Amino acid sequence: MISTSPMDDTVDNLILDLLEWLVATPRPYAEVLDAWRTSCPRLPVWEEANDRGYLESHHTSGVRFVSVSELGAGHLRTNRRPVLVTGPDRPASAARGPS
């Protein structure tokens, strides 16, 4: 049996919060880092979300934006609620939750 520590649960919940914050609209990279980057080695929310492939970045008019990847949207759907995924290369489309 695999057990998780309370800190793992905290990071996982914060990652879900980050994904919810980004899912409605991509945000500028600087804004995301200001809001989510931490120097606390026990709460690596930004780093974990990136390492897990839940985020993607793209440039629009010379500005770097961050959005939720398809993998991140799937993780959010599975663990929270249905989401609307938007991005530069895909139109807004309602994502279905688990059946």
C-alpha cells in the first residue's frame, strides 16, 4: 500500500488550484511566476506542475503565455470538475467530466 504524506496532498491540491486558475484563460508567464513560484522546497507547485506536463507555454505578440496542457486538463477533470480548455492552437471547447 502506497501512502502519501500530508505535504504531498497539499502540493497536489495546490497544483489543482493552479490548473483551475489557468484553465479559463492563458496568463502571461511573469504573472504566473509572481503568483505561483515559491522558494519553499516543500511546496514546489510550479515546478511539479511543469515536471508532470500539466502546463504549456507559447508566445503571442512577443509575450510568453502559460496555459493548461491536455494532460493537465485531464488531471483537473479527473480530480475536480469539468473544465473548459482554451489555448492559442485550440478553440474553447467544453470538456466532459468522467462518465
